[in-house]
Amino acid sequence: MKLRHIKCSVLCLLVFLCSQIYAQEELNPVADPAAVVISGNARFTVLTSKMIRIEYSSTKQFEDRATFAIVNRRLPVPSFTTEESDGYLYIRTADVTLRYKIGSVIRATDKKPDNLMVTFLLNGITCTWYPGKDDALNLLGTNRTLDTAWGDNAREKLEKGLLSRAGWSIIDESPTSTRGDGSTTLPMALNSDGYMWWEKAADPKAIDWYFLGYGHQYKECIRDFTRVGGRVPLPPKYIFGYWYSRYWAYSQTDFQNIIRDVENNDIPMDVIIMDMDWHKSGWTGWSWNTSKIPNPTNLIRYMHTHGLRTALNLHPSDGIKNSEDQYKNLRSAMGLPSSFTETIPWTIQDYSFARPFFDKVIRPLEKQGVDFWWLDWQQEKTVGEHARAKGYELTDGADKLSETFWCNHTFFEDMQKNRPELRPVIYHRWGGLGSHRYPICFSGDTWAAWSTLGYEIYFTSNASNVCYAYWGHDLGGHQGGDNDPELLLRMLCLLGP
């Protein structure tokens, strides 16, 4: 028997610092003016004594909106001094010294400290950072999926993290930056309906770096990142229990029988997932497969009565076809003519699609009792790639927008705003730095192998270096392998809390 996911409390609780309780500043992307130093085309913001934001714009268009990884810059202003001497600007805090050659251009390709450098002490030794310096000692973070990962063959895919043995790291929020999936970061601001929505960069060629010079004060570094990047929300309690999920075309009766079997064996199950076959045929679907599940409302009510929560698996790439139950309602809400019968493409980057989609497609399913959503995006990595693959007109400015990150952001925020009585949660893939604000994570389709287990232990703990705290791993080996009982047991013991 090949199991897609048997989830038995396999959510790594690496929330020790990422979600610790402390007085949280009100999230405000605009820094205190007293923390800002402008020198020509460069702007520096002293966020903490060890964290300095470095911006350069040839047009002096500096960014005060939130970006994907950074949502708060309104921190108490640390003590620092500024000085101009011998053609250089010096910014000194208690822990770091930044030196900038006045009037010079800041470039990522600079391989020497002539124009810009930061120095700090590490174990009594002066360390120097400058643009272009390789962070070879970075302790690494995570990546979007364990698909095809046998073990350490996936280690080279890990993105850079916040902590480094070198004592420094850089968060790159420049519009030209490249995240692990080939996407970039973009500014975000509240739209007219109060949703945080992506916008074009003020200067698409600007430099926007955050220098973190925390030495080996790792706990302090992680804590301060959550102050600027946002805390990790605490998921609902049921998320930490036993999950059952198998990639199988279960019927309504099958689901009820599974629940009875679990109860008869005194297994305290908390979540039962409906994988792809809950919907009509095809990879993408939004309507119940009534030949398998004739009365979904009654089925979900039965699950709830037995203390279970459920999520539906979504592969949204193919859009909404005219055979879907809510097609006409969505078409009308989008202002399309009744003569329009083509597939409505998946354009979650467009608010004119996103808002009607949640109102007309997602909301009816939630009213039937769906508790949360599994966003199993496996298709093109960016909006531009998806637009070209599906043949629709690319949204201006969205070419490098990550499909994964934006799916995560929109679904989490929709639940947060429209189901306020619930603690929001989604089940999704890693979408790059900033994804810690949208728990929890599905690590992908894995092999059942000892080498995979060995790597997952490293992989799971290592994700704390980007504040990614909650993971759910395949235990059954969807990709294949040996479903050895001892291997399964060790996965439960070693990966569970």
C-alpha cells in the first residue's frame, strides 16, 4: 500500500524564538525618521544596533512600503552617531560601523570595500563585510519542496538563512533579487478593501539590503528578524494531532468507515484530508465529485461530530472551467458576459480575479464545513512562467511574482479576514523568506528511505534559520520506496514533537 501522507504529529515545533511571547510593535513599514540617514542616492536605516537597512536608488526613490520578507520597520531607534570625514559617511552603533564613500554607487557586484563596508567585532577580531562578499559560512535555510529528495542530494538546494558562522548575513529585498524559486520580492500595501496587495517597485533597479551583524548571537538575530519580518502565528491546536491522508479515491462511505476503524482502535485522530479525488476529474477542480461524495455537507458534519477537521487538496493551475458548479457565479462577479464560456485562467495576482474567486468559489465550500486548505502548487514557479504556459496576458509588473508565495499570502489573509472566529492556517509549500507568516508547510512528495529520513531531520531543524517553524512530512513515501514498519516508526518518533 502506497500512502501519500500519514501525518502523525510530524509538525516540527521550532517556534522557540520565532513565535516567543514579547511586546510586539505595531506593524508599520515606515521607519522612524530619527533612524534614517540619507546621503545622496543612498539611504541607511538603523533598525537595531546590529541591523542596518542599506538602500541605493539612482532616482532617489526609496521604498517605504512593506516587502515580502519585511513588514515592520517602526522599531525603537537605537543609539547611533553619524560623521562625515575624508569623503566618507560613518554610521556607528554600539555593535557595528558602516562606512560609505559619499557620492559613490552601491553595486551588488562590488568585490571590494572601497565604496561600502560594515565592520564589527567577532570573538575579539574585526570582521568586514562589503557588497559581493560570499557568505560561504551561512548555516542555510530551507527550500520549497522535498520532491525527488533521496537524502543529501537535496542539500545544495537550500537557500541562504539568517544565521552564519561568519557572523553576518544579508536579507536581499531588492526588486532585482532572485529567490529560491526564481521569483523576486515586491512591495505590498493595503488596497481599497484593506487587503495587503503587491505593487510595482518604486525603482525597479534599486538596491535594498538588510545587513545583520549579530556575530554568534543567534537567538538575538532570530528574535530581531521576527520584529521586522513579523511573528510566526500560532496555528490551531488540532494541527498538532494525528492526520490521516492517503492519495486515494475514497467514497463518502470509505471516509466514514475509516473514522469508525480509527475510533474502534482508540486512535486519537484530529485531521482527515480529502486528496485530489474529492473534486471532479482532472488535476484542477473546484466542484464535488458527487459520484464519490454525494452529500459533502453531511460528510463534513459527520467528521466534525467525531471531532475531526478536514482540508481539501487544491491544484489551482488550470483555472476554473465552465463545467465547475460556481463558474457562472464567478463569471458574473468578474463582469464577464454570459456569452463567455472559456476557462477563467488562474490569475491570483489580479485582485479583480482574486476577490470574486474567494467570494464565489471558496466561500461556498467553507460554508459546507471545509476547515482549511491544502495548496499543493507544483506547476510554474512564477506568474510570468504560468501566463506563458497557459496563454493568457501577463499582468503588468507580475512577471517575477512567485505563484507559491502569493497563493500562500492570499489564502492565509482571506481566512484571517473572512473567518475571524478561527485561528488561520493553510497547508502549503515554502514560498521564500516571509513565508513564516503563513503556517504550516507541506514538504512535498518524498521517498520512503532511510536516507530521506536522515535528511529530513536536518532539513526540518535547519528551517528555523528562516523562522519556518511548522512542517508536515510524507511518511508513506508517495514517490515510492520501502514502507518498512521500523522506518515508519522511526519517522514518527524522530520527526514528531
